[in-house]
Amino acid sequence: MHRFTRVLVAFSFAPLALTLAAGNAWSMDDKATATTAAAHTPGAWAGSPVASVEGITEYRLPNGLRVLLFPDPSAANVTVNITYFVGSRHEGRGEKGMAHLLEHMVFKGTPDHPAVWKLLQEHGAQFNGTTWLDRTNYYETMVATDKNLEFALRLEADRMMNSNIKEEDLRSEMTVVRNEFEMGENNPMQIMMKNLAAKAYTWHPYGNSTIGNRADIERVPASNLKKFYQQYYRPDNSMLVVAGKFDPAATLSMIDKYFAPLKAPNLPMSETYTDEPVQDGPRFFEVKREGSQASVGFFYHTPAGSHEEAVAVEMLADVLGNRPGGRLYKALVEGGYAASVSVFPISAKERGSLFAVATLKSGQDPKKAHEVAQQVLENLATNPITDEEVERARTSILSGFKVAMTDSNRIGVELTDYAATGDWRLMFLNRDRAKTATTAQVQAAANKYLTENNRTSGMFIPTSNATRAIVPAAPDVESLVKDYKSTEQTAQGEAFDATPKGIEARVKRSQPMPNVEMASLPKENRGDAVNLSMTIRFGDEKTLLGKRVQAGTLGAIMRRGAGGMTYQQISDEFDTLQSQVGISSAPGSISVNITSDRKNVGKVLEIVKKVLREPTFPQAEFDTMMKERIAGIEAGLTNPQALGGNAMQRAAAPYPKDSYFYVQTMEEQIAEMRSTTLDSVKDFYSKVVGPGKVEVAVVGDFDESEVTGKISDIFTGWQAKGEYKRVARPYLKNLSGPETIITPDKPMAMVMMASVLEMDDKDPDAVALNFANYVLGGNANSRLLTRLRQRDGLSYGAGSFMTMSSLDKVTPLGGYAICAAPNAEKAMTAMQEEFSAWIEKGVTAEELAKGKEAYKLDYLTSLSDDGNVAGTLSSYMFLDRTMMWDQEDLDKTDALTVEQVNDAIKRRMKGAEFRAIIAGDLKKQ
């Protein structure tokens, strides 16, 4: 996966780890001789930390490798993250996209680890690789065991020096990377970002997209890629981070064993020296392509991420883009000129930037949106920034930092970007800068950088004072951080047995009120963190039928005004309490999910009570919300993934139009949203919504009596509007027959196939078939992904799904793959062949043996997430289950035989009808 910027990862996300397969690093034929250092003395370096800040300690090996340890005994997982200080900035002529392509190739294996992806999967790892402007990183998060940790360290040490870079592997992987490139070309936001950067930079390589140039991706020879690898993948150009649950002394010993013998090659690393001239006038562009959604974008040059002004720029971005109080948000979204707006700074090593991008819905004028946005951005001198706006930005930034610091595994990966900017300690230095930044500093940054001559802007149009901003040089980071000392302390957590048995042994269940069930799992967490999951159930088929929009928008509009508080005030209060609160709704339920800490969770619940009991339903917020939702659906009307996904949902649920379970087309969704009024939502709330049945689960560090009291207070006096009756979903045999959806001018296609089985998760075949699906396409080493990506090079992402119900005998099962439009038929054929082989021949003994352990480790890794555990405990109360249900599932899976699995496949799948769907620009075939 490439990352053009920290922010852009949200727009280039793929839910699959990257992988690839076998060869060598120092010559095309001979094994590297630079992997041993004769003068190495084991353990000689380990006792002298270079720096230590808030639990993170840095060591330095004699070969130049930087080592960061961040032990967290409360974590259930351990993360190994290695960063190489090479990114798209280091690419030369004909090499655009090389850093990202190399990231893919490093998953192709080494002589000692020939199947990296498979090995990672067998260890239950959550893994990935990412590329950005200044760096490339690889990480693995696994259940914290000595065996897993040593495996990860040994693997990364081996991959640093001995990765296979073979021409035959490059040819197959090139098509995968090209598919990823094509996926970005379908996204108007990524198109806008790429063009803004390319137009803003005349010379500096930051103007190049990290995903690269299509021709370079297709033509680069393996020999060039190997030279790039040898030049930059080395101990003196890398940083190793180990975070989570581990023994520091033992870990240092393992690092010494595997990394200290590595010797930096005698190849010089090429430092970049190009500097961008001061921009001397506004630049503007238009992009015209097939599509349904216009957008406008702005770019301004700013200082490097290490510069003292960088934090002021970050706060300026919040002042402009914060929702709902940001100036651009108010002017564009609330003003009716755009459907959504995003403002974000890019903090890179040599330079920075500030982006502002607005997305429009159909009927809105991009020229007018551009005019309004430009006026807001470049008139801050005459409409000065206020103390309140700066304080809100400060609170938001510090709250995000506080929440992040409670998750050692997350921090273990995030240190990558700060290190690439100059030094990992910048993370703490910039936090401290945010604490003391003044309104005058933020205003000065706006006056200096948001100017006409420093502006690059553009419009994506679907078919069918003359001062210069002189950006200072990046400062000497060593002098900035050498004497840095932190005064903050974060509470440490306990070592916890994150298994079904361990969780069940600690859970306390109660019924504080007749209609309210509660599960409590008290434990000491890092940062006193606590997660709460609440579900309020209401209604029956009669009261819910035809109310999907009212029910679906209820949670969001309730959060936008309640108890005398505005949307802004509610958001500000949650930020002040350093908490994250999600409130969503669906027909028959409202869900509340809270991430907070021991000190603040009670106060958060007081605000949640206001939201649930005293919503004010502001008309202006409702209008804004509906515009945003309609625009989101409209954006998918020409997108193969959105259209194909909707078609697949309809095929798997072929209920008639008058059914409670009818799946609307995207056009029908838009029409119903446009016809829904706020009065109808209010009426639905007053007549239908109430606590018919409630489940609450709390996990983490909290005062049980306080939280129980606050929960009781929420529901005391709130009457259900009628008896809650869950609507049972009937089984309908899905329709057969292929469907083709044409999406003009979209180079990426989506292929899918699905069937529906008459079974639930209590069925005697459930465990066996669930495991069989895991082998087919439910993991990173699955048959579908191996065939379509690894072997045939057709797809960036492929897999299967089986959504097994706990209450209804309705289980959709199918497969999917993204690919280039010309390869759609090939991809569909390959997927159908794999399904046929799976049904006819079943799984092998090797797949069963290796898959069992990986399946178990995948599940145990998920239990390290307290939010996930809280959600499971909450849903299990509704299902009348305990965590021992999961333990029994694991035990049954462990006892499966090849015969049991294959008999279940034949029993359930023989003769099953599948609906095949292809969405894309098939004219390109």
C-alpha cells in the first residue's frame, strides 16, 4: 500500500496486507556476503540508551540501526515495525513509484523465508507495508509470545539484506501495483490531490505521487529495483520499533542476535538536494473526466514538519476544516455550496503543505464553490482568527494524542512518520508546541502562507496582495530534541489474559433495571482507558416498515443538538473530556460506542443521556446531514465497487419491494432521502423510539458503581413506546444469472459472485463451513488471493465472505475481486474455477493443519481490542451467550478433520446457485 500523505491513507485504504515471493539482495546469483560483521561483540551495545521519552527508549547498534522499545504489559499483542528512510522523494528519472513497487517485492520472500505472506498468516499476524514521501515501513502485530516476536525480528532482519528481487516476480507483481494505481484513478479525491501536488511543485519530488507513473511501474527492470534496494535497505538507514507486551532485556538480546551482525554496504546513499523555488504567482488547473461528482481543491506551501511553525499550520487547518465549526465547513457545507470539505496539513521532512478539498453534490457550481473557498482562505487578515477557535483546535489535537498514547501497538507504527520527518521525538515536541501555541502564531501562519501567490487550486469537473511566502529551511532537529525532557506520565496497565476463558472469568453481569442488561469487565489499562458499547432496541415490523431513512438518520441528528447544546458544543465537550463517542442507528436500534478513561467516562455518559433523551432536531443540521449523505451515494453512481456491491446485496437478498428486508437501488436510496422530512424523523422518535430492550458492556478501567449509576440514570423514566419484537428474516433462494454493470471511463472493475445458504451459526455444519470459507478466501494466505494476486497477477485484492446469522437461517456466501477492466472476465473465470475446486475437492490436510493455528491466532488478536470485546459482550447478552461460546467454537475448530470439513462443503454447496456480477468499463476489454 502506498501513502501519498498521512491523511491520504484514508483515501487509498485497502483491507488487505501486502505480500509477494523469493530471491537475493547483493547480486542476481550469489547470496549476500554483507550479512555478517566479523568484529561484532554480542550484547556490547545494549546497556546504553540514546534517549528515553515517556516509556519509549532508543538504542543504537554499532552498524547504525536505531532501535526503539515501547513495553506495555497491559497489551495482549506485540508489534514489530521497521522503517527505512526511503520514499518517493528519493526516486530518480524513470523511477517514479519504485519505492512503492519495492515495498511489494519485499513480500516475495528470501532464500530462508520464501513465502513471507504465508508465514505471517500462520503466525496470526496483522501486517502491512506502506510507502510515503520520506519513508517505507513494514509492521506485524501478533499475539505477544516469545515465538512470535523472535519470528518477526528474524524475518525483518532477513528481509533487510536478502530479499528476492526477481524479474519473473516483478512481472506478475507489476500488474497488481498497476491495479492499485487504477483504483486511485477512480477516486475524484485522489485525482484532485495528485494534481494539486503536481501543479504546486515545479522541481521538488514531493510533487510526484507515491503510487508512481504508470509507464515507470510497467517498465522498470528488476536490476534497477535491486540497486535501489541495496542502496537504501540497510541498518544505517533504518529504525526498528518493538511495542506492546514483551520482555525488554530478552528482546534486546534477540535484536542483538539478528540485527547486530548485519553490515551496512559500501554503497553511498543518495541524499536529495533539490529545493523548490518560492512560488511567484497563483496556479490553477481543471480536470475533466467522466464522473458524477465535482470537487475543488487548494494547496499552500508551508514549512517542514519539524519547523516551529508546523504546529501553527496544523491548528490553522483545524480552524478551517473542523466540523461543524470550521470556517470552510460553515461557508461551503452550511452555505450550500458543497457537500463536504476536508482541510489537512502535510508534515514532511523537507517541506510541508496545507490542502483544502471540497466535494460537491449534483447541481452545485464548482466555480462558485471555488470563489467562496478562496475568499475564506485568503481573507483571514481582515477576519482574524479568534482565541476560541485556537483553543478548540488545541483541545482536539491534544485529545487525539491522549487517546493514541493508550495504544502502544498503534504508537509503535505511528512513530514511523515522525522519525521520517527528522526524529521520533518530534511527536512529543510538537505536542508540547500545541500546548503553548498562541492565537497570534496561528494568525501569523495564515497571513504568511495563505496568500494568492502561494496558492495552487483546481476544479474536478465531471464530463458529461502580491507577497511571497518564503518557506524557511528545515531546522537542525538534533538541536531541537537533544535536551528534550517530558513531564507527562501515562498510567500503566496490567497483564491480562485476553482469551475467551480469561475474559469470561473476569466478566460481571447484572440487570440494573428490568429492561437493561449489563456486562462489566474491569481491568487496569494503559492510560486508564475504558470502552463502552450500548445497544437500545425498539419497535416491531409494523412500526419500522418504511422507516429506514428515519431510523438510519436518527442517531446522527440526535448527536447534532440535544439538551440545550449545539452540535459544536457537544463535539467540543467530548474533545475536552478526551473521549471519542459514536452514536449510530438502524431500523430497530440505536448504538452508542464510547472510548474514554476512568476520570471522564461518567461525564461522557451524562452528555449521552442528553443526546438520547433530549434531542432538539435542529433543521439546519438535518439539511446539512442529508446533503452529505445524498452526495456520498451520488459519488458511487459511477463507481464499480459501489454499484457492484449494491447489486450483490440485492442478489443475495431478493426480497420484494414491500418487504421489510428489501434492498434499495442507489437511485431509490437517493429518492427516499430527498423525500424524508425532519418532521417525519421527530414523529418516528416520539412514537417508536424507547428502551424496549437494552444491552450495555463496559471494558477497562472504571468505577463500577459510578458507571452503573449513570446507565440507570439514562433509562430511569424513559418508557418504551411498545413491546420490542425483532423482525425475523426469512430465507429466500437467491436468483441465478449473470449481471453486467457498465461504468464508463473507470479503469478498475469489480467482479463478484454470491449464493445464500439456509443455515445459521448453530447449524451442525457451521463450524466446519466457516473454517472452509477461511481457507477459500477469508485470510491473507487464502486460495482466492493466492490465485488472483500471487499467481495470476490479476487483482490487488480478492477474497470470500460468509455472513453467518446467529438468529435466522440466512447465510450469504460469495467471492469478490478488484481488477483492471480488461481483466474482468479472466478474474471471474479464475474465481469460479477456485470455487469449483473448493466444492469438488474440499480442503487439504496441510490447509487444515496450518489454517487451524492461523484461524485461532486471528481471533485471539481481535481480543486485544477492548472496543471489540465490549461489542461482543453486548451482542452476546442479546443472544444469551457468554464468551465460552467462542471458546467452544475454537475447540470445535481445533478438532475438525479433513473429512468433516469436506463433507460439510459438499452437503451445503453441491448444486448451489451463484449470481455472478461484473462492474466496470467493459468497453476497454
